[in-house]
Amino acid sequence: MTDLVFIFSQVGEVGLPVCIEMCIQALQMASSDNTDSRTTICKTISCLLPTDFELLQDELNRKILDSLLAFIRKNVSTFQRGTDDWASRMRAHEIPTAALVLGVNVPDHDMTFQSLSDQLQQSVTPFVVSVQATECAALNHMIQRVLERLMGTTVSVDDEEEPERCSTNVNQKRVHCSLITLCNWYKTVTKIAASGTPGKKRTSVGKDMQQHPPIVVIFKDLEAFNPRVLQDFILICSRYVEQLPLMFVFGIATSPSTIQHMLPHSVSSLLGIELFQSLSCTQHLASIIDKVILTYQFPFKPSGKVLQVLVSIFLYHDFSVRNFIKGLQLALLEHFHSQPLSVLCCKKEEALVHATELSPRDVERLQQLPSFMRYVEEQGPQEQVELLTSDDHVKEVCQKLLKDLHKYHKNYYPILRCLHVLTASLPKYPLGKQIRELHICCLEKNVWENEEYASAMQLLRMMAKDELTSALQKCAEILKHGKAKKMRAALLQLDNLLAKFEQPDDVAAAENVAGEDLTSQGKGRQKKTDLFQLQKTLLEMKKSRRTKKMSHFEILRDQALEFIDSLVRSHLAPPESQPLYEVCYYSSSAVLRRHLNATPRTSIQTALSNPYHYLKNENLRAEDGTVSNAAPDICIVYKLHLECGRLINLYDWLEAYATVVSAAEGKDPDSADFGKVDELKHARFIQAVSELEFLGFIKSTKQKTDHVSRLTWGGC
């Protein structure tokens, strides 16, 4: 466990994918029971998450990618026909541009651009190039990156020769960094492709695109580009539109108005911009939770608090669905590492086989589970003795309980979706607008005990007939896909109720009228009317006004809601009510929050004040509040700066540092060289001070030339 915690502490330094691989290796080296089986199951489930995520992302982005492809094909066909008329010649310098608004979930954009690039290369053009702002600091760098990735050769820049690049590419032909070079290359390549020269691989593009396939340049992060560089590049490209079928794709994270802010009208008028809006990242997250987590086929289940931590990080930090999946993978690895009985967290058939192979130690662990102990307490005395003494009997009962747990999940998710369908459109969303909110609520406690649930039921009793029947029909569609017998029985009852809703109301109205006529006829037979009888009749009339007779629809509505309420109470109990729920539910939300919720300031201060915490060097061990004189220079300088006031004298700071370093070197305190500042110590001190300034602990000040200003307080 200690190894895994240390690995998790390195997430911010090595990255989550590397950390996950390290965790799997730690899991393989762990000396506990069922390690091989747990590792295999963990790897299988962990690999399913990215695969499912990529498939869902492709499905969600299919519509916008198809629109982009249609836009590019349309403009290519226009270029193929030429520019014969006067109006077309006026627009000859206009570059077709797709403004693709993807949202602020920047970590997820790479997958979308990769999918777009693959589809373009498969069906439209082989000439697709992607550029990022970090590699295009200057205009010549941007042109160089575009030419190199299109032509597959080294491109020389006049004002910046690169000796290393030249030495590694001696056998490659170097070309000049210019769009004229690109024009000549494009003419040559398209002429060879059209003529079908032997030895040349023919590009796999559409029949109408083979003669002049477009050159698509994708700007992944438009907001990060230097506006001046982007403007110059567009101006140059506009001069070659008649020779090169150039097209741009702008990846925008914020708003389409970014183009107006970055490009003046004289430049933006050279672009034929068409806007494409992708689905929001919250819709992507809802699809991921719906298709991956809210399904009984996925054996690993995060608890309500764990899911809340992952959703909170998504909503308040990065809006990245990919990082949400990585956080779920991290919870999965921690569950399989910390819970030996997680060998049962798999498909039902496989789990039943593993249950028969439990070791005596695993049986003992199973008996110590709180949910299993509660189950034992509910049994008779003879059964309790067998459950506590017989391993074989425990394995048999474990198989039965695992089957019940899988049945619970098969019934839970359809009823959860039905309740969400009924309550998602209610005013103020008492049970949440998203199904994940309702799911978290159901995981924490009995949902029918919440005030919000009672409020939702009251609002459902106010729904009109068409709204209620439409919602119940959606519930019937959900129950049709249910695999459990109870769901099929519930579907039959719901279909009967819907059939009654569809009956015309005149039948019930006629029955009511007939009953009223008989009552009036009975009353008409009374010949004598005294004061007492009149008073009684008036009281009955008053009472009948207060207790209005329910209509046929109101009776059916109450029956339908009572039926839904009975399903909720039967199947939406929290997982803690099920024996052996611990084998598939991970609930250590505090551990997950500590690993994923980065606190860089705290980590930096811990590293500087206690370097042993990260370096694990025994020479760096020191008492609380002190730093070893063998610590790195920046730790020594940091500790000394904590002992100063708001303004720090650099010379005094340097002398104190030299004294500590001399002690670390083992010099005699009484010698003349002890604490002496030489060139090496002075350089090390300056570097450490510069690092502290970079981290934001100090800054230069104009109050005194030989002082710096301290930006922290306290002695942590």
C-alpha cells in the first residue's frame, strides 16, 4: 500500500498514464492472495475504459465531422470547376475556413482533431497538416512546419540554420522555406498522381478529388497563436489560392468572436468562414456516465462520494472527459490494490468461478466484511454457526450473494432511468437535471426518504394527461430493454396502466352520470322533508363539495405513481443494503481527492521545507522545523529566507548560506575558510535565489537596491 501511495504522489510530476502503468506493476509485485487474477481483471477493465471512451467520442463527434467533410468537399468541387465568371474572380483570394468551436475542454481536442485528420486522409485528401502555437512562434517557423509535414523533407530557413537538423538528415534533400516551393511540389505531386507513374503510390482519394486534392491546414489552438504571425500567414496564403487549393480549420476553445479579436477586417475578409459547433463537454460527460458507469455490464462501481469527487474535478477544474476517465481508472487501480476480494469484481460467470477458488485467508476476509456480518446476523442460529465455521458453506453462500448482487444491478439501473425520465422535466429539478445527480442521491441513502423525492411526487400529481402518459411510455421503452424477470413483470403492469389511460373518458363519465341519476331518483322518492332531514341534506352537500369526487384520469394517475413509487422502494435501495457490495464498490473518496486534486503550493512548500519527503535520502532526515545542511541549495535558501522579515538583505542572506554550506562540507568552524564566499558558492546562491523568485516566494524591490521583498509569511 505504501508503494502505491508513493506512486500516486508522483501524478503531477510523471503524468497520470505513466502513474497508472507504475500502479499496475506495483499490483503485480504485491505479495497477496489472488494477485495474478486481480491484475488480469484490473487490466481488462482498465483497458475497456479508454476504448469505450474513444468509441463514444467518435459517435458524438460524427455529426460535426460529417458536416466538416461536406464543407471541404463542396469547396473542393468549386475549385475543380475553376473561376470563369467575374464574381468568382472577385472571390479568388478567399480561403475556405471552418471555425470549429470545441469548448474549453482542451485535453480532449487532440482526439477530435486526430479523428478529423484520419477521415480527411481516408476520403478527401492526403494533404492534411496540423500545427500548434508552441511550434509557430515566428512566421518562418509556421511555414517551415507546414512544408515539412506536407512534403516529408527538411526545409531550410534563411535566417536560422540548424546544424543538428542538418547532421541528422544528411541524406534528405533540403528545400527553401517558401510557398513557391509548396506550389511547385504540389503541381509535381498531383501531375504524378494523375498520370499514374509506375513506382508511385496512388493516393486513395475520391474520384472527383484525385486531380486537385485540397491542402488542409488545421490550427489546433487558435487562441494561443501570435496574432501577427497568423495575420502574415493568411496574407501570404491568400496570394496563392489560385494555384493551391488551401483550406483552414480553426480550433476554437472559447468563442467565435476570437477570430474578430485576433484578425483585423482586412485579413478576416480573405477567409470564407463557416461556423461549426460541437457538443458541449457536459453532454459528453453525460454520455460517458450513461454508457459506461450506469450499466450492469461494467463490474466496477464508484460510490456516490467517489463519483462526486470526479464530477467536481470535471466541473471546477478542466471540463475534460478524458481526465474524468483517467480519474476513474485511478479509482479502479486503487480498488484492486487495496481490496483483496476485488477478484470477485468481474462478470457473473467469472466471479462465480473465483468464489469457489477462494483461499482460507480470503474466506476470512469475506467473513469480516461489514455487509456479510450484517447478513450473518439476520440468519438463524444454525446458519450462523455454519457461516462462521465452514469455508465450503461460505463459498456456496458467496455464490448466491453474488448472483443477488448482479440481479440488484440489473433491476437498479432501469428503475433509475425511469425515475429520471419522470422527474428530469419538473420545475426546479427536485431530484436533479442530470441522471448522475439522481444516481449519487440514490447511492448515498434511501431516495424516498428525501424531502426532494416527496416534492417530486407532488409535482408529478399535477402533470397533465399527455405529459404523464408520454413520460410513462418512455419508462415502458426503458423497461423493454431490461434483462431481469422483475423488469418484464413491471413492464406488463405498466402497459396495462397505459392501456387504461388510452381509454376514452366518456365511458367513465357515463358511469358517473348513471350513478348520480340513481342517487337523485332515490332522493326524489322521499315524500316528507322535515327540518332535521333538510339539515342532514345540507351537511352532505357541503361535505361533497369539500371532498370532490376524483375523475377517471386522477384515479389512474395515482395508481401509476403508486406503482412507480413501489418500484423505487423495491429496487433503488443504496448498495450498502446488499451483502458483498464491497467487492465492486470503491468508496475511498478522500484518497482519490488527495491524488487528483492538485495543491502545487503545498507540495512545493513540503518539498522545500522537508526534502526527505520526496527524495527519500537518509542524509536529508532532520527534526521537525529544521533542514539538513546536506539538502539542496534551494531548500537551504528557502529555510534561511523564512527567518527574515519583509525585506531580505542579499549579502546577509549569502553569508548565512555560505556558513551552512561550509558546515555541510565538513570544514572546521574555527578555520579561516569556514563561511567564506567563493565564486562557486556565490553562483549556487544566485541560482537558488532565482529559482525562489521564479516560484513566487520573493521579488525584487526598488526600496533598497541590495534587498529583495519576501512574498510569504509564517515559518512552514
